[in-house]
Amino acid sequence: MDEFLRDISVSVFKEWILFQKYNEYQINFNQEDPDKIYITTEYGNGTIIFNDYNIIEFQVINTLNNETEFYLHFQMKTMKHALELFYEMLDCLKKLVHRPITKILLSCSGGLTTSFFASKMNDAARLLFLNYHVEAIGYNQLFDVGNDYDIIMLAPQISFMHAKVQEILSNQIVINIPPQVFAKYDVGKMIAIMKEAFDNKKNDSLSQIKTKPLTIHSHIHCTSKVLSLSIIRNSNRIHIAYRLYGPHNHIIIDKEIIKNKLVLQDICDVIDTILVQHPDTKKIGISLPGIITDNLITSLSIPGLDEVSIDYLKQKYIQKMIFTNDVNAVAVGYYASQKEYQSLSVLFQPTSFFGGAGTIINGQLICGPSNLAGEVQYLPLNLSDKVFQLNKTPEGTLELVSKIMISIISIINPEAIILFSSLIPQTDELKEELTKYIPQEYIPHIIKIDNLNEYSLLGSMILCAQSS
């Protein structure tokens, strides 16, 4: 689009937003700061910022917990594109018009004994005008859906799991239902216990704390600007973390896009806004889950994005582009951040998805001629149940991860295995499980990490720096 037409389109878009009338939202702007528009609801604040180069930012903040629910930026291309993103932001704000329902999950061994209790609590909530919704579920599904609830209540028969459940579902309130309360279906007492726990919960701002960038111990340095993108999925939203590195690995920009679904244009929007501000960027590294072929990245399991066309992106941009599987990028980043190990494997086992491994031997990333190395979903493991059943519980994930690790140890024999798995919070139990299959002296160092993002961004940058 011609810059003159782009300027006009942005002006028209701004006036169009201010002209809109909605019963659910208040739209206004500050005369002293005309480049910002505010859209407010009772429990959410939206901000639209008009920046230089016709770059527009959308953000939605949940005012109850001060968390960012939605964030993106784009350079004005067409009015259609801008309106699509505007309505996507409004869809997010709609969820914050009314006080969000407190979602409560009751869990027992099978889900049957808590179903009646859940029904009684829902009846009481309606009578008391409490904005609660209670559901019951079996333990084998608890970790698959638990992150979607505010409070987890455990029946007496699984109360011994409280410490593990709280460690894994660290952002939720986890309560043991007292046996006498459960036996009598004492709804009033349970609501009182639950309200007390909810009121006593401190505002946890850990999710808002930026992780300190890793120190790189290798001698690899950027000689020019490199844009590194890492696409991450979780149970609630899709994140595009991105970082612009300058010469000598200096971090120029470090931000993150947060959306409910993803399309290829969202990746392009990130790249476009960086390039318009930093046209001297020479290389772009993108790490994402999936299998990389000559011209496509498939098997992504990302809502809204079935595949990524490598050819499309390479034709669209003149910068050199490097595409990497997410776990391979993590392996490269981890290797560069330490000096102890020359050979290591990274194993990422998510909940309800196939796992993946990335391996470095003597400083060399192992990909294979078809980039299939590390696709552990194809291992012919002797499992007690299907993969997607096992990786929903800590016990099943322990079996799955230990058997994958045995395969890695037997074939590759790395000095260390780096593990990311939310369902295995500690490695002691895993090490004990491994001794069932292999003598203890052959078990490598097992190291648990809790952040993939930093390693992935660093790994993508390194792969770009190493490329000719």
C-alpha cells in the first residue's frame, strides 16, 4: 500500500472506531493523547495505540488479575485486515463485560461420587446468587482441564494427591474436601471453606515477570540484526514471543503477541512491524512445533494454523529465513547457555500432545535428512495405554517419559537429558522409574527446566548467526 493511502486508511480507521456505539463497552480517547483509544468494560480494559509507521497496537487487560488477555500489533495494510483484528479484540473484551464466573472443579477417582455434590453446589450458588459454576470430573482428566478452572476440590479418596496437584496446577487454588463435609454433602460448609481460600489467595504476579535473558557461553555472535520468533501453545492461548538481536547479541526488542487463535498473517504482522522499524534486519529465525519438510511445516496442533508455507514466507521477504522445530531450537539454546555438556538431549512432553526431542552430539544439532530426528511419537514403545491417555496424568506421563528416555539413552547415550513436562514437577521419581529399565550408572544427568521460551529464542538466533 502506498504510504499516503496508508496514512488515510489509519485516519479513517481511527474515526470509525470512535464512531462505534456499543452497549457493553465505553469507547473514548484523551484529548491530550489523541493516538490512544480506550475501550472499557466492567472487568476489562482495551487500549488501541496508533504509532509511527502506521503501526497499530491492540491490548486487553483483565482488571481482576491484571493479566494481559490479548496483545498484538500490525502495520495497516487493508481496512478488512484491520477490522478483523479489531473484532477479534472485541471478542476478547466480551468475556470481561460481566464478572467472570468462578469455575470450580470437583475431582474424585472416577467422577461419579462428586457429580451429586457438584449438582448440590450449583443449586446453592443459584439460591445465594453466587457467580459460581461447579463441575465434577475423574482424576484421569484432572490435569487435562484443570488449568481452565479457578478452584480444584479433591474428594477424600484422592486427598493424598493434594501436594502433587497443587505443584502441577500452581496457578489454581487446590482444596481437600474434609471427609465429614463430603459424607454429609454439606454444601454450606464447603462454600464457606472455598470462599475463605479464595479470599486469602494472594495476587500472584509471577506470570507477569519477565524471565532474565540467558547468558550465551559460546563464541557465536550476531554480526547484523536477527529477528527470532518462537511460537508457543498452551491450554488457553497462543503466544508469539519475539526478540530482535543486534550485533554481539544485544537485545533491541523483546515482546510477545497473545491471541486465542493464530493464522499465518499474524506471523507476517510481527515480521512486518519489525522490518518497517529496522529495515536493516538481515535474518529471521522462526521456531515452532511441527515437522519441517522442504516447503511446509505440518503437524502443528495450533488452533487456527494447520500449516506454515515456507515457500510463501521466503518469497514474501528478502531476508534469509531459518525454520526450526521448537524442541531443536531449545536444544541449541540450552547447549549455548552452559559449558558442562558436549552431548545432550532435550525432551518436551506436553499434556494432550505428542512429545518431541532435540539432540546435540559434540556440539552438532541432529536433524536427519528429513528433519524427522526427535519425533518420538513414532517410537514403537510398549505402553500400558494410548499416548493421549497416559500424558494426561502424572502417573501416565512418568511411564511415557521414562520409556522415551530409555530409548534416547540406549541409542544416543547423552551426558544429560533436559526435561520440560508440567506433569513431572520433580525428577527424583523419574530417576527411580528409570532404574527399572537400566542400571543406575548408565542414567545421565536429568535436568528439569520450566521455561522453553528463553532457550527457543536464543537457539533460533544462534542458528541464524551460524547460517551463511
